[in-house]
Amino acid sequence: MEKVKVLVPEFFIRSRTVRGESSKQTFVVVRTEDNDAALLIRKLVLSGDINRFADYKILKQFKNQYLFELVFSIKIKTLEKVVSHINEYK
């Protein structure tokens, strides 16, 4: 089993989705000996729109609201390319 090295400690940002739902995103940058560094993202969203977040896992239900979770990663090299591309339009 490969040892995971944390390059940037975990931190989080609370924000709103584009539709105004409460969300919390947790970030950590890690790498292993055999893989490039990657940004791991855990996104939690509180919403009543079960169809909009159909790809997310439901963690809890509060009356007519659901706490959705999505976990994904992106390589830092890919993220750098995306940011560079975005900066071309500023």
C-alpha cells in the first residue's frame, strides 16, 4: 500500500451554490510516491432539490432538506492548466 503524503493541510470554505443552497467544501492536497499531486475535494450541499443532486450521496434528511456529499479529485497539473486557460480570458 502506497503511503500518502499531505502537501497542503486540509482546509474548508463555506459558500452558496449558484442557486443559493448552503455548501461546505473541504480541500486537501496529497500525493503518493507513484502519482502526481492531487487536490481532493469533499463537497457538502444542503438542498431540497433531490433531482438536482442525483449524482451525490445523501448523508442525512432534515424534513424536506437533504445533506448531499460528493467527493472527487483533480490532479494539480490539470488544475494549473484550467487556471491558466481561465486567466487568458481576464
